Amino acid sequence: MTIPIIDLSPLWDSSSSGLSKVAQEFTYAFQEIGFAYIVNHRVPQSIINEVFCQHRRFHALPLEEKNKIRLNQWHRGYLPLASYQIKSESKSKGILVEDTKVIVKAPNQSESFIINHEHFEGPSDLKEEELYNRFIQGPNQWPHGMPDFREAVLSYYHELEKLALELTKVFFATSQTDFSRFAKHFERPSIGFRMLHYPPQPSPIPEGVFGSAPHCDYGFITILAQDDIGGLEVKTPNGEWISAPNMISSNGESAFLINLGDSASKWTNDCLRATPHRVINRSGRDRYSIVFFWDPQLDFPIDTRDLGTRWCPAEQKPNYEPQTYGQHLKKLLSRNYDELYKTIDGTSNKDDSKVKS
């Protein structure tokens, strides 16, 4: 089995037939394997190149400098090497495919720089002061004396915002549902942005030690950019781990790799896949990747019935009870980062008062 390639060119003529064509390819990819490369995405290669240049520059800083912006209570900042261990089990179409408690023996062998949405996330009718300090809502942290880093990150971030919104429209076309009904929930989306550095893992690699342990993403749509080192692997429905390297398209641009998270899979009643993936850096060199997590606002209710009968016939009961995206996200973050959060002043992950249903 191979990872499909989706050409986004038909989207850019703004025709219904173009959207329909891309939606058909999207449906195939996410019913079959749960990952796809996208090409002709319109993100300038110069912006991709510059953000990776700054990515390497940041992670080359001394540890004491990076620790000045160590991860804060709003899940933003620098996350040191081996800071947390994946504990969430991985399910695809509702079936357990990776028992993390058995497989994972050590924390992830990676370090990260993390920002989240720059706007104040939440309902558009609320004032900023009413939105501040909700769950994972707070200020981003930036390295000192690196204005070019911030500029490169935000340039890339805003390009990915535009791309993710187009992919959201494809998702709703796939679901045979009018996007305009849901557009307001993506006006202030929840966005996670993570720049990961994977040092070379020693050879032989001990059993159960990963750059990134097997997991499914938590949210809606993930867009990944990666260097040429390799190491990312995707688990196919037949249980085989296949390589998902960087791909350069015929026009010389870096393709993005996209996948759906657990909330999107649940929303479609497990008809579209959230697929386990992992990173093992066997290359002997440093690996760099950038992950863009695009999700609805935290108050958004995930309810299969809202998508009509495309994924769940009227006479059938959905697999999941409705819940807000914030409730879903907080449960998973608390499980995987619980030990880390205990070391961060001001973190109150057990308090759900800031996540409204």
C-alpha cells in the first residue's frame, strides 16, 4: 500500500467541479489509509525554506537559552528532549491498533518549539478580555533577540492557515455538507504549531524507544512539512509500517503530508481514518519537521448528526456521544502530558471550567 497524492490544482479555479474532484480523492485517501501527500498547494517554497532555516537556527541555541522560554501553562514555548511519554492508545476506525502501554518504554526522543493561535480563540461575539486565560489560551513565547525567527514562523503560519481553511472545505464537501453552516467555528480556530527536532537515535535502537512514539493525532486536520532525513512511518490497515518521506513534486515544490486526527474520525463516525504514525530516526543525522494542527474553536460541539446522514444513516445510532472539541482535547493532553504539567506553575489541567460545552 502506498500513500496517495492529491493534486489541489482543481481547487484554485473556484468551481464546484474542482472541489468535487479533490473531495473524491480525499475520500479515497482517508477511507483507505488516512494519510495523503498534497501538491500544488500554493505555499511559496521560499517561505518553506526560510522557516526551516530558522527552525535549525533555534534548535542550535544552547539549552539554557531555549529554557528561558520553557513550555508554559498555556502549552506554548520550548519543550526539552524526552519531556513526555505517549500514553494514549491508538485507535483507527474505533479499533485498537497500538497498545501504547505495552509498546512504549521511554519518553519521546525529540525537542520542540510550540506556539498556538495568535488570535484569542473562542466565540466571535466575546471580547478579548473574556477569552483570555481559557484552556490553552494565553500568550505565545518567542526566543529573545531573534526577530527573523518570529517573522519566518508567522509568515509560514499564516500561509498554512489559508491552506487549512481550503482543506476544511474539502472535508465538508467529502461529508456532503454545506461548509457555510460551520464556517463561524473556524473564524477563531484552535491552532497548534510545533517545530520538532529529532537528534539521531543510537544504534542499535532499544526496543520501545521512539523519536515520536506510535500515536494518532488528537484534532481535525494536520499538515506536516519535513526535511529529507526520513524516519516517519505510517501504519497501514493491514498492520504494516510504511515509510512516509519528504516528497518533491514535479514543479519543484515540497509536498505537504496531511492526515486526520481523532476528532475528525469520530465526527465521521469512524468512516474516515485517524491513522497511527511514528518517528524513528535511524539516519545518524538530525531530523527536522514542522507540524501544523488545525482545529475548530474549543467550544465547537463534535456531533456526527450535524454532518447529516453521509457517515451515519438516520436509523443508526452514532458511535460517539456529542462533546466539545475542548473537552476532547483536554482529556488527551492531560493523559499524555500529566507528569510534565506537574512541573509547570499555573497549570490546572484538572479544571474544566474554562472549557464550555
